[in-house]
Amino acid sequence: MEHRKNSFQRRADVEAQSESTPLLNGGSARADPGESQATLWGDDDPRPWASYPKTALHLTWKVLASNYVNVLLVFVPAGIICGILKLDPTVVFAVNFIAIIPLAALLSFATEELSASVGQTIGGLLNASFGNAVELIVSIFALLRGEIRIVQASMLGSILSNVLLVLGCCFVSAGFRGGQQDFNATAATTLGSLLAVSSASLVIPAALAASITKSSVSSIDAILVISRGTSIILLILYGLYLLFQLKTHKDIFDGEQEVENEEERTLKPIPAVVTLLLITILVSFCADYLVDSIDDVVSSTGMSRTFIGLILLPIVGNAAEHVTAAVVAYKGKMDLAIGVAIGSSLQIAIFVTPFLVILGWIIGQDMTLNFHGFETVVFFISILVVNYLIQDGKSNYLEGAMCIGTYAIIAIAFFVYPDDSNDIGSVVKRFFDPRA
């Protein structure tokens, strides 16, 4: 009888404590917040059918409240419905375009949560796989539909938006703190050197395509061979880069990792995996309808496929990284900001793009590294500018304005750049040989 009385007394104490504890970590109650939250959401209920739904609702709320951009999630069902009903292609494109922005933010959030739980090595692989998942999914759907120009432009656009627009916003944002901001020049120049190697992987196929004339060897076959061989080499280099960053020379990047580990985790591994799977499925639906409407948007608006792939789609895919990097830079964590901006570009350049070339090889699509000559020159110049700016390990708002201004010039150039324009190799050949 006494044991039963004590049980009722403990239950009454818990209920009284829950009533005095506010819903969202406020108030004057001094009870253990973990215990009150568990009682409030039913996590202490031994019945799975009662505790799991409440826990799921609680985690869902915390995930949705993690970023203000999640209010745009209302466009996700709207975009899918517009695609199913086959409404005006411009409407389908616009709605799904907006819908992918919060999905990209949630994908980045879930990836960071899972990476922090499984350790540095596996976390690095997860970041490589999911860090640019939106661009990868959109590009895979475009590749399956044979939209090679969209794939090439979106890959190049993602690199340019990160190394110029995102990095420029970081420098400007940090400049508001006054003076110059210091960052790890060794880590930054390592990333910049790898980007320079990736630019060579585009320059060489473009130069080969411009040099090959009619001969016993088909130029298409030659470009496919060099693109696929180069892609394999780049993937090996990316594996060595992960080993370099996470194992053999991790002390160079310890500053970034310490900052990352300071953040409080919201999701445990299983909820993070479930979130990743759900968001990936939703992104695939929106990406499918987005890519399917591109042809009609091109014909109705007059925008080129190159401009859509190189400017518009990267803005969607990198929206979360743009905001995150700028905020982190404003807080003075420049090493982390540099890692987000240049590291994401590096993933696209020596991981995602080569992967798509190999995937195209497998499914029978002639995806190559032979970008148009103008695009290759723009890429090379951009990497050259960025390497000059980061080699001293210091940043200021003027350097940021230079990066943003360069990106704006590139955007204007590609807005007027037609899809059917002649390659630079053809222009040079015609200049020296009027009969060409």
C-alpha cells in the first residue's frame, strides 16, 4: 500500500512539474529540461504506439523551426500538384524552382546532423554524397532526358556561384566587422590548387576538340575517351583529398572541425537518415517536374538553356549554403565560411561532375568534359581570380565586391549567350582560315 502511495505521489509531482514548465524552454521552473520535455511529448511512455508519434511530431517541429526559409515548404506540394495536373510549364517551373530552396536547406541540415553523429571519416563521405545532392539529383534527371547542356551548365554554374558569389558574400559579410579578417591560408590554397587542377580537366578536352580535324579518329570518340579517363583520375584525386583532409593532414583543417562540433545536435542518426530519405524523394519529384518544363520555358521566355542551367539552377541548389556561409562569416568564423564556399565548389568539380560523366557512360548518354570554349575560359579566369584573392590568408569587403562583380559580369554575359553559338575553336579556325 505504501509503495502504491509513493507511486501516485511521484506521478503527481511529475504532473505538477510539467504544468509549471513552459512549452519552449522558458519560464522560471528549475526542473531538468530533458525530463520535462520527455514527459510533455510522451517519450517516457513505455507504449510504442503512444510515444513514437509524439516523438516524431516533436522532432518534426524542431526540424521545421531550424530555419526561417522552411516557410517556403508550402511550395513543395503545390509544385508536385502543378506537375501532376500539367499546368502551364512556366508555372510548373517557377513553383518547383521555389520549392527546391527549402528542400535544399533541409537536406543540408540533416546531412550536418548525421555527419556529427557518425564521426569525421564517414561524415566526410556523407557530405560528399549529400552536400550537393540537389544539383546531383537535378542533373541526373536532366542526364536521363539527354539534356547534356543543362547538366554541363548546372555543374559549371554551381562552381562559379560558390567560388564567386558565395565567397564574395562571405568577404563582404565579414567586412562589416571592420578591418581585415584572417583565415587559414594553407587550407584555402590547398582547395584552390585542386580547383586549378579541375579547371585543367576542362581546358584540355576543349583544346583537344578545337584541335582535332577530320582524320581517321572521330573527334566525338576522342572527347569521350579523354573525358571518361579524366573523370576516373579526378575521382581518385577526390578520394586522396578526403584522405588528406580527414586523416593524414587533418590538423590543417582542425579549426573548421572544432567550429562544427560546437553546434548542438538536434537529430539522432536514425531520424536524420529518415529525414534525408524523405527530403531526397521530395527533391526528386520537384526536380523531375522542373527539368521536364525547361524546354517550354526556353521557348516561351527566350532564355537559353545555358543561362537556366548556369545561373538559375545553381542559385536554387546553393541557396542554403549562400545564407549559411554569409552568416558564419559575419560571426568571424572565416575558416568555416571558406570551407563551405570553396569546398562545395571542389566537390562539384572533382566529384559530382566526373561522377555524372561515368554515369552517362553507364546509361548510354554522351556526357563529356568538353564544355563550350567560352564557358571553359570563364571557368579558368574565375579560378585564377579566386586563387589570387585567397593566397594571402586575409579578406576584406573590397575583395568580396570584386568576386560579386565578376559573377554579375558572367551572369550578364550568359544571359545574352545563345545555345547555338559557335565554339571558340570554330571562331579561331575561321579567323585564320576564311574558307572554314
